[in-house]
Amino acid sequence: MYIAISPQKMGSTYTSSVGAYIEYLEKEDIGKLPGLRENFFDQFNDRVAPEKVVSEIDGNTAKLRKRDPKFYSIVVSPSQRELKALNIDPAHLRKYVRELMKDYADSFYRNQQVTVDSIKYYAKIEHQRAYRGFEKQVMENAPCRKEIAKLRNDIRKVERGEISGNIKKLENKIEKLNDQAPHKQNGKMIVAGMQKEGFQTHVHIIVSRKDVTNTYTLSPLAKHKASEVMLNGKPTKRGFDRDKFYEACEKTFDRVAGYNRNYVETYGAKKDFVKNPGKFYASLVGLPTREKDVAFKLLRSTGVKIPNIPTNHHQVAMKIIKGLQQGIGKALKSGEIGY
């Protein structure tokens, strides 16, 4: 499970309205018949018109300053293994999102009780993902792509008579570079913008910064998990516990989908890897044989090469696993098994 929370972009090229983001989320439905489109939904309605989403989010901004984010984006990306547990069914995914938003509300630390009924949000399911420029596959293919671009430019120059050269040889070099690219999909070099294969269903959730009454702010990116300050002479609770939220989302998914989560798929595993690598490695080695086999299979599926690790010589096993630190780190940070 990969869950990311980000504020509304407020740079010089972005407006204060949610309209541009809504337009972006509609891209996948362009040209589709109405019955084949994914609609925006909220806690109680499966179909909410895009125009209503814009008016509700834009109209729920009382007392926010011009440069304050008006909404937050939560992207929920189940792994392909998790999607299979949901039968890749939009109805099951909507059910999970509605339960997840209860966890979201419960993660706020406020004077007043925050429930899902306090939250104004709208969500939309998408089924496609494209590779982005910063992803490992695109970046590691970049040298080949750069050389190919140069060769293609040389071919154009030869055709215009600007330089001498053998076009056939240049084309053969391009073909070899395509073959040598470290990451390919269906025989083609992976580049930014290429659609990813396999199950890529995910959810974009737009959450208003203000509660449904447009009275108080609710920020999931608050600096504190839980703190109290004096405001107008009164003690005021504030904060959002992201650890609690991520862990709850995981447990909620497992309950809703009947999912048997492996250690390396857990939020706790990523925390252990970052903050206490020794504990992570020990936990990985100490898994029951069947669970450990699944853990290594999941890591291999993300490109980590796992050697045979002895279980009866702890120090030797630890040394081998520590040698995998970089690869395991990338796997845990990926959308397959990380947050």
C-alpha cells in the first residue's frame, strides 16, 4: 500500500481553485461512454458531478488566507497483490476508502470530536498510471535515451546534408541501445509518460482543509501528532497522527479485504528499516519459513536480488541481508510494498 498526503499546490502557475485538479482527474474518462466512466464519490454518494466538487471545495474556505492551501490530496495506491484481494472491483475500493476516511478523521487531535461526518471530501478512482521522470526505471534508462536522441539528431543532419554518415549504421546503433536499456516493458524502453502495465488502479481523494461547517481547519500535515497551545486564553488541542493513520489504513484494508499482510508489506517494516535497520533484518530473518518465502518473493518482484540466506547462522545471515540494504530500501519505498 502506498499512501501519500500533499497540500494544494499554490505556486505562481496554480490557481486557488480546485478546478484545475478536477480537470486533471477527468483525463482518463475523455471519450468514454457515460456508463464506463468513474465518477467522483463521497461518504454517502457514488456519483457526484465534477461541478459540485469544485463548488463545494472552493466554497468551503472561510477565513483562509490567499496563500493557504484550500484542500489536501490523498493518493491511495494498493499494490497489485492488494488489488487482487479486492478483485479490482471499484465498489470494493469505494467501500475501503469510506472506511479509510473514518481512520483519517480519528487521527486528528482536537478539542471537538472529529468524525468522518466532519470531513468534506470527494474521491475518484483511476485505473491507469504513467511512468514519471523521477522513477528508477526512467532515470536508469536516461543515458541510453540521451544517446538515442543524439543519434536521431545525427540522422536528421545526414538527411539534410549537414554532416556525412551512414544512416543504416546509425539506426543499428539506436536498435542496440534500445536492446541494452536496463528497463523495458513489452520489449520497449521505459520512458516518462509510458503507461504502466498490470493492475494500476488507485484513488485520488480531495479533502477540504475546513470541516463541513466551514468553521475550523483540519490539517493532516500538522507538525505535531498531539499538542496543546493557549488560544484566546483557552487550552486548545491540535495535531494529526500520521503514524496512527497509516497503521489504521493498513489494518482497515486487511479487515475489509480479508487480506493476509506479510511483514515486508507493513508500515511497521518500513519504519524499522529507516529507524532501526537491525530490527528490520532480524525480523525478516526470524519470520516463519513460509512467511519468509513470501517476503523474499515480494522483494524479488520489485527487482531486489535475494541470495540463499542461512537461518542457522545468525551473524552470516545478517551480513548477507545488510548487503541488500540499498535494494531493499528502494523496494520498501516503491508503491508495491511501501508508504
